[in-house]
Amino acid sequence: MITRAVIAFLLLTATTLAGAQERYQIELILFTQPPLPDAQGELPVKNPPPFPAEIAWPLRQPNTLGVGPEALPSDQHRLTGAANRLRNQPGYQVIWHEAWRQSLRGPASAPTVSLPLELRSLGIEGRIRAYQSRFLHLETDIRLTDPTVWRLHESRRIRPSEVHYLDHPLLGIIVRIDPAPALEEAAEQQSFQ
């Protein structure tokens, strides 16, 4: 009886510790940019495929109950300076800037975050998924209808704590993924100073 209790405790502790090591803060800026004259490369999509049938959750507002990852307050964003520089550039418009924490799982079980429904009034909808296999990965499927459909569909290997830029003729994404334990430790050190 005691042996079973000890084994159950060890398994629970190992699972909790493993989960704690997998938590990351993901921050993403989605913006529109002026089209380049005579740009070669990507063209509008004539018949984009439907979004996958997987469940995608919008971010929850901080300190609210619900499903899906919880958005972090803006004072915990690390890319605010980059977002402000974009806002000050003619022709650029920051559409969505959010940060959240989540455990990164394998590609088959990683949660998918949907862009807020309010962005549909701008002709933008999409999904974002971060997962960990051997490396960290970010998958995006963002669509801009203006009146043709432009699609930013990319899967990118992400190095932790580095800023990454996903390019497109009309859209752009700046993303950073940091290990959450390091962020939480830094916050604790700041509170003691």
C-alpha cells in the first residue's frame, strides 16, 4: 500500500516537473505592410483549403476562467518596442499583438490558438500553433481577404529567446518564444530588488 502511494507520488512529481520544463511564453505581432511594387513571389490563393478540423481556442483575457491559453497583461510583453516602431512606420499597421504562456507538446497534441473573431471585420482570420518535437516550431495559417485571399502559411523552426520574422507580401509576423521558468525566475529576482 505504501509502495503504491510512493510510486504514485513519484509519477505525479515527475509529470509536474516535466510539465514545468515545457512551459514557454509566446509573443506574436501580426501586422500588415505596404505591398512592394512589382513584387515577385507569392500570389493570392484562388481556392484556399478550409482550416483543419482541429479545435482552435482564442486567447482568454488575463485572470478569467475558460479554455485555451491565457493572454498575458501588456506589461509582460517583451516586443512592445518592436510593435511601437511598426506603428510609427507609414503603411504598417499592427493588427494583433499578444503574449501567452503554454506548455509545448508534440505536434499531434499541441493546442492551436485562433485569432480573435474581431479581426474578421478587417478580412483577417487564422490560427497559430507552437509545438515541440526535437526543436521548437511555430505553424501559422493566416488569411487576408482583400478582395482576393492572401495566405501566410508557414512552419518554422524557432530558436528560444530569439526574435523571428515571418515574411509575406502583405503580412508580417514577429515572434519570440522564451522558456517560462527563466522568465518567472527573472520576475522573482526583480521583485526582491
